[in-house]
Amino acid sequence: MKKLASASVISVKPLSPACILLTVETGDTAGIAAGQFASISIPGVYLRRPFSVHDADGAVLSFLVKLAGKGTRALAGLRPADKISIIYPLGRGFQLSAKPAVLVGGGAGMAPLLLLAKQLQNRGIRPTVVLGGRTGSDIVRLAEFARYAEIKITTEDGSLGVQGLVTGELKALSADTAVYACGPEPMLKALHGLAQIKKFSLQLSLEALMGCGLGACLCCVTDTRTDGRVCVCTEGPVFRAEDLPW
Amino acid sequence: MVDLSVNIAGLRLKNPVITASGTYGYGGEFADFLDLNRLGALTIKGVTARPRQGNPPPRLAETPAGLLNAVGLQNQGVDYLIKEYLPRLAKLTVPVIVNVDGDDPEEYAAVIKKLCGQKAVAAIELNISCPNVRKGGMVYGVDPRLAAELTALVKPLCDKPLIVKLTPNVTDIAVIARAVEAAGADAVSLINTLLGMAVDVETQRPRLSTITGGLSGAAVKPVALRMVWQAARAVKIPVIGMGGISCWQDAVEFLLAGASAVAVGTANFQNPLVTLEIIDGLTGYLKRRGLSRVTELVGGLLV
């Protein structure tokens, strides 16, 4: 059941020049699936903004927010005890597979992967997380990921981890692997291509501008192979790669 | 106790707050947040004779105080509506208004004929104002003769109240309102979205796949209010006012300007409880002003 809550800001931590961790206390967070999102009302911008749940623990939710515009900067300006209106949990999250798991996050796309790694570990699967960025400062929350996963890092400038793209780390994957990914569309499309060759299963979390976040306005649609245009907010944001006509 | 009930062409609403078509899905999308039966009426997403995919993405662009959309009437068609949604909606006590669209008069007529026998449908809203489709929609709403012909054609097909939804993208709203009134409309609702556009300066491309789209939200309220006032002075049938209504004060403005009821659209995205807050705010306002009925406000603008 979707909840509309007035959440209380616990902290806003800068993690890099371009990224913050927003932690809020809200009601119950039980039952949130990794990959689901919350829709947050931000003073100064007209529409709510969707953010993947980064972590959920008891009454506390956290969000990894890339500073991209007016709305995200307003979030960065929040102070402890400020109230924000949030609607959660929304959308369909990742379907957890029993196969060995590889989680792939590009930039801010690493946001939903922490909760995913945690939920996989709770099922007895210790995943590998491949985090990619343009540069080293794009890679954040390493200590937290390390609690649940083996970590591989790629950066385009080689300032951290292996120089290159996340796809370079996935060339040896066997078909008996479940890959879960979130990141920029070119990265997701490259993974989709690789999945077709390597035959591993692939779930992708898509990003979309959303009007309502509830499936009412039909503004955030994506094309699918068999179901036509569907709302990213309710049928996604996580899709099976084979359902997308890429 | 104040009496919030209103009568729109024989349709009795327990309060004047309606949801605007296309912003509220089929009601269920909001049912986790509020009791839908508290609403005055629920207007559901526009329906056509056959399923439609709508326009390709991107369909949305945010503006400083509103949004542009280019959805283009995506829906699963009237048969699906009757089979899948109306049985659920029939369990509600809130009156359900169905917004009807079509490419041509035959399609509008076919949809209305199918809806006519449906108990769950309290009224028909004839959408002659969608700006996001190439055929039908606004084509009828910008031409008084075509608007009147379509209204006259569908009016005898169904004994449910016929509300004609008007577009603001016209030179003189009063002319269109009078034309559909003369052709048999039981009420008019306005405004649909204002034609607008947005450009991404980095890609130098339009933000919407259709280049132009429909603007809604707080940004359009003054335009909507002006047109509701003009329409209400032009016709004797009830006017349902909408366009950017986001709080009870906005609703009072529309009622004073001559609307017999109001519809709330884009504001539901910001605050799913806004409709209830408007209903409560109206109650408080009437009490404070010593009024016993909301109908006393209608057209009460002091000029």
C-alpha cells in the first residue's frame, strides 16, 4: 500500500561535490523492494521528484541524490528536523533471483543497489557490485556496499579502480548470472547488448520524468515489446531487459 | 452545518469538488490516500472507441508553475473500460463522469452509445478540447459550428447529463459556450489545457515528442478563471470550472466567477489530498462568512 507521509529529515550528508545522502524518518519501511522509489515534494519546484530508495531500515529511509538542478539543490539545503512530504513505496522493484548476482551501477544509478545488495545477502547471496563513474569522486558509499557485496570499480579517467566502462568488467559473465542494473541509458543499452550475447538475465531500472508517479497521468511511458507504452512509475521502474524494444 | 451540495444538470453532487479527467486515472490510483466517496464526483481518463497508444515519449515537460503534457489520449478503449474499470467504479457511491473522445463524430457516438446503458456512469463529458491529437479533440472545440454539430449529434444518444469540455485555445469562449448550449449541452466544463511548448537548450530540440503540448497547473489559473467568468455570463447551463485549482481559495474564486462546481487536476500530483483539503476549506469559508449553502457563492462576484 502506498503511503503519503510527512517525513522528518535526519541528515543531509555531502558525499562528493555532486552527490548527497538524504536520510529521513518516516513511518514503516517494511516490505519495500529494492528498486522501488519514493516521490518527494521539494519546495521551489512544481512537481514531486522520484528517487530510488537507497536504504530502508526500520523507520528510516535514505536516498542517494545526484545534484543535477534546482530541485536536488533544494534537497541539499534541507536541515535536520525539516519536514518533507513523501509518497512511498512506488513502482515495481527488482525481482530477486536465486542465481549468482552482479549489480551494475553507473553514477547516480548506484542508488537502488545498496538495498538490493542487502536484500540479496538476506537471501544468502553475496553479490558482486560493479560501480562505474566518470571519475573517482562519482563512486560513493564504498564502505556500505562492502558490508553486503564484493566491489569492482571502473572510472572513465582511471582515477579509481579499472579505467574504462562497467561493461568491460562483465565480459566474462556466464549465462547463469542474474544482472541487475541502474544507470544512464547508454550504459543500460550496452548491457542489454551484452546480455543478448552472454545470455545472462538482466533487469534494468529506468529513469523517467514523472507527472504523478502513481500511474494516473500516463506521462512517463516507455515502449515495451509486447504491452505497448506502459508507465515507468507503475510497470517499472525495473523492467526485464527482454521486455524493452532496444 | 453548511450545505456543500450542488446540482449539475440533474446530477446531484454532495460537494462541488470533482477530479479532472486525465489527472486521476480511474480513481484507484489515489485510493490508498483518501476515501474516493468523499469527492463530489470523479471524472476518469478519456476513452475512445478503440485502444490507443497515445504519443511517443517524451510526453512531459515541467514549467515554473505547471506542466506541459503530450499524452495524446492513451487508453484501452471503451470495451475494456466497461469490462475492467466500470464494475469497480460501480461499487463507489461517488458519481463517475466519463470523458469521451473520438477522431470523428462516428467514434464519439459509438463510445457514448456503449456507455449509455452503464449504471456506473453518472454523466458524459464530451471532450472537444484535447490539444494532443491530430484528429478530433480540439478540432471540434475551436469551431462553434463543428462543436454544435457534434453536441447535437450525440445529445439524443444518451439520457445522462452531457457536459461539453471546452478548450481555452479560442478567440472567444463565449461564442463556443453558447453554440454548444444551443445544441443541447447540459453543462460545460473548462478549461482543458492551453497550447504550449518548451525547448531543451542543450539539445536544441523540443522537450515534447509532439513539439507542442497542453499546459496545466497553477500557471493557467488566471486564464481559466477569466474564461469561466466569460462562459458563465454567456450561458444559462451550469459551468464546471477548472484550470490550476490548487487550494480552497482558488475554488472559491471559480465559484464566485460563476462556476457551479470545480475540478482539480494537476494539483493532485503535488498533493493527493488536495481535493479533501479544498472541500474542508470550502466548509470553513462558508461558516466564517455566515453562509449556509455553497450555491450562494456561485456567480457572486462583486463588480
